[in-house]
Amino acid sequence: MDEQDFLQRLETRALAASELDHTAHLYAAWAYRRNYPAREAAARCAYALSRFAMSHGAADKYHHTLTMALLAILYSRLDDEPHLLSCWDSFLSANLDMVSDAPRLVREYYTDARLADDAARRGFVEPDLKPLPTGGVLH
């Protein structure tokens, strides 16, 4: 399915919950960034993912700080290598660590205690280890 169809199905909650695995989350982030400036892409992506989780009875699975941290990392990488916006497979190949070990990436910026706080789940909290790359997302 092409990116526009995927985003439409995500936004209308027409995707099955089983279709939205971690790689699909990354695809959504990448596809939004292809179509919008970073800040707007991040807002649209976070909104779509949170609404999708709520509509599938899994609101407790959505974690806003984790989402925004990964968007900041992903969009920063796209800022550094804009040619990766032209091809999903190229982006994926260049960023296998985002697929295979996203928690490790986030732990470079956040302690587990900070992420476990309910405030981090509900809203964005600043990292407590080192600043996130902004990627045009946070500031």
C-alpha cells in the first residue's frame, strides 16, 4: 500500500491493530515527514497514533514522551540525510537500529524512572540524561 493510503487508513482507524507494529509506527512517522514540515508531521503522527490506540482499546499503550523522542531522533536523521525521504526502503536500511533497538536509543536520553512516570506517558517530558536532537520537532 502506498503512503497516502496507509496514512488515511491510520487516521480513519481502518487499519487492523495487528497492522500497526513498530515498523509501521516508523513508516507512519517517515510518511508524515515526507508530506509535512517536521513540527506538523510530528503533531499529526502523535495525534494519529494516540487516537488509533484509543479506538482500539489500547490507550494505555500510547506513550507520548516515547513517541516524541523517537520522532525527534528520526526527523533529526532525516535532516542529516534528506535523500532518505525519497525511499522508505533506503531509510529503513540506513536506520536498522530504530527498528531493532528503539528502546536503547531512547535510553541514551532518558532514565527508565523518567519514562515510567505517568506524566511522561500522558505528555512530553524533557530528557534527564542529555538533550534530544530536535529535528525541528520539539522547539
